Amino acid sequence: MGLYNGSMIMKDRETGNLWSCYNGVALYGPLRGEALPRIPAFLCQLSEWLEEHPDSDVLQWIPQPRHTDGRHGHGSWFDFAGLGSHPHAAATMLAERSDDRLPASELVLGIARPRGSIAFPLTEIHRLGCLIHERLEDEPIVVWSRSPASAWMGAFRRQLDGEVLEFEVAEQGFRDTGSGSLWTVEGRAVAGRHAGKSLQPLDFVSVKWPAWSGFYPDTKVYKSSAPARIRVDPGHFEPLFTALRAAGFEVAVQGELLPSSLPPGVSRGLVTRIGGDPFHALHFATAGDASDYAASRLLIPRDLMISFFPGETSSDLRRHAAVAGPVVLESFPDRQYADAASLVRLAEDEIHWSPVLGDPKFKQALAAAPAPPAAGGTPTFADLLAGVERAGYAVRRVKPMLRQWLRATAVSGCSAEIQGDRFLIYKFPDQERALAYREQRHHTVQAGVFVLRSDPPDQYQVASEQTVERPIASVHWSPLLEDEKFVESLGAPR
């Protein structure tokens, strides 16, 4: 069995054929045109998979002497349905093949059929309550997603033992209305009369829209005229939304943010419209985490693929977000990029940020709203960096760290330039885990639950992918780590 990346070509040793890793078709060689049978594969979070399969084995990173951090390198930037194409991949795409029927960031479930293909956008599946009954070429099928906050999709034939099944959303999956059997998102019945049976999967794949439309330029795009059946419970956000409505601001919840696209420290995120403007509502674990995020002096879009290198565009988040305890309401305009691939960010004054944030009534409503639940107070990045500035060190380009750049046990992080040197700053749940990380990595200093690591641009041979480490002695590490005054400003012991 092979698990393939859609942008690659593989060569088999036996025949020398070159195979498309996207659809398993031989492109060149004696077997040209032949296709390998597809095994159904799902796109999901590890936590979701383990809920369905708690006894699973997990493939572990094999340590490499020149790549000691397995969370960097090719693919580490991947975000389900995140904005932006990888710059290297975008450079290989033909402009005339671009298809703007859907945003480049849209995740779709594509189904290949003998008489054509069709793409089901994840946003449309979620809009219809995570469950779609449809007929393709007169065959009854079902398309579903595990939850409004999940990218885990599947498509199956609805006919079983001569019966066409009808489904409804259940608490732990889907229930067929005829027998009351409970089905998982993988099409397996786990309870009821059909327990132990499985639906026949269609030839489907979960992928970003440009990849699907590139291989299937004539594909249909599924769009239903049915009214929205979004199943989103505002939960802890509701008191805040109620206060805003009472102040005269219309609040509409449009969906959930996928966990992979949430900033570090966020337990849940909603896609909303407030006063008609698009916002992301983010619930952080603590009010301090929310304040850190909203006080960032420089925000790089959290869903842009590559975030730490030249070409970044300044964006003062303090002007575009509001804080209410552990909640951040972040203006998130529909158009923030000049190109369809979401690689060229618009200038700050060209983006239509919400004016709601400057409305005194809005600010008053937030101040008076009941605070959502939050964990106790914890140290903030702002406090840490304020001590550094008081000691006379210039701090600039502070921005929240993308979730995919965090260390395994860190709860949040940011990057910053201090006295012109680049640092990664990680925040851990406790000092013990911070110490464990510091002991693993060189050129670090610990300050309570924080660990600062020197992050010079020349430490990797392939800087754009942060991979293939150069010899430690040849890298220009920050001398601040040896500066007693600097270390003392962090409150760190020598």
C-alpha cells in the first residue's frame, strides 16, 4: 500500500513506470494509462482518528542527525482548508488552468465517475448540516462530514441489501431512519440491525480545490438550493453574542473553524458576522492568552502557509480585534489577498476591516458582557517582553506563532526580533515541561514557563522549508543568550 502526496510522481522499481501520486495512474512507461485501485482514505485530526480507533498504532518520527526536529520540513505547514498555496507549488501551476469557481482554500470531496466528476465543497456539506442525500447517475449516495468542526468527509452508496437507506445526524455519527442503526463517518454500522455491515465507498478523495479542478477541469461543483441546516451551538460564546445583539448589533453564526486553523491556545473558534461584517470568534484558555494574541504588534495571517520569511506584510492586529476576557473577536474580511492563490497579501489600507470595532456601543457591550469561562491567570508574552524592553533591548516584529510551528508540549508561542536577533518563544503548561524542552534544544534560555530559542536564518540549508540543519558551529546564534543583563531581564536564573 502507498500513501501518496498529490504533487509528486513516483517510479516503481519493477517496471520503471512513472505514477501520479494523486490518482494512481501510470503517466509514462509500459503501463501508461493503467490505474491502481484506490483505498478509501480520510483527512482528519489525529484526535478524531483516535476517538474512532483508540487502539491505533501511530507512525513515529525516526530521528535524523541533520534534521533533529521532525515537526519542521516538507508538509509541516499544511493546514486543512487554510488560505494560500505553498509558494513552491504555486510556481509550477499554469495560470490558464486556475478555476475560480471556488476559493483556492476550499477543501472539497471529489468523486470520480465514469460519466464525469463532481466536487462537494466542505463548506456546503457543513451548511447542509453535515449530511447530504443525493443521486449520481441515478445511484443513491450519501455524503457527510463528522461534525461542523471537522474536515473528515466520506461518500458512500446508500443501497444495502436491496434497500435504499435514509440517514439523520446522530450524537455519535449517523442513524438510518429505517432500522435505527448507528453508522460512523467511515460508513460502518456499529449498533442496531445492521451492526457489522459497511456501506460501499465511492471513488472519492478529500483535497483542496485547485488540486481537484487541476486534474478534473470539467468537474461539476455541488451546490444545493436547500436552506441552511447549520448545526452550530454557540456554547460559551452565547452570553457575549446576546450582549452584542442587545446593543443593536446583528450576530450570525455561520460555522466552526477547523481545529488545525485555530491559533495556539484556542479551544474553539466560530465563523460569524457581526453587524454584517465577517469575524472570527476565538475562545482562548485564559484571558492572558487572548490578550497576548490581540496585542500582537505584527500579525501574519495564521493560515498562510509559510510565515517566518521575507515578503511578510505588516498588519496591526490591535486595530482589527477586540478582547472580552478569554474571547477575541477578530475582523476577518472576505478579501485579504490580491490573487486567487492567496499568496499576495493586499496592503493594509486596501483591506476592508470592520468599522464595528471602533463603535463606542460595541466597546461598551463587550465591557458589560458576562465573561466566558477561562482558566486561571498565567504569565503573558506581553509581560515577558515588557521586562526585556525595560532593560533597554529593542523588541519588534512580535507575532503569534502558527499552531503547526509549536513544539509538541507547548500551549502557545510567538516569534520576535530582540535587538535585531530572531527568537522563537514557547509557552509551556508548567516549568517542568519547559525545562524538558530546554534540555533537548541548544541555544535556549528558560524563564519560568517560557523558553526562548535563538532562531537565526542561517541555521538551515533549506531555509524556505526549515530543514537540513547546518553544523552548530557554523551558525550565527544570538549572543544575547550569553548576555547576563538580557537573561536577568527575563527573570531567568543563570
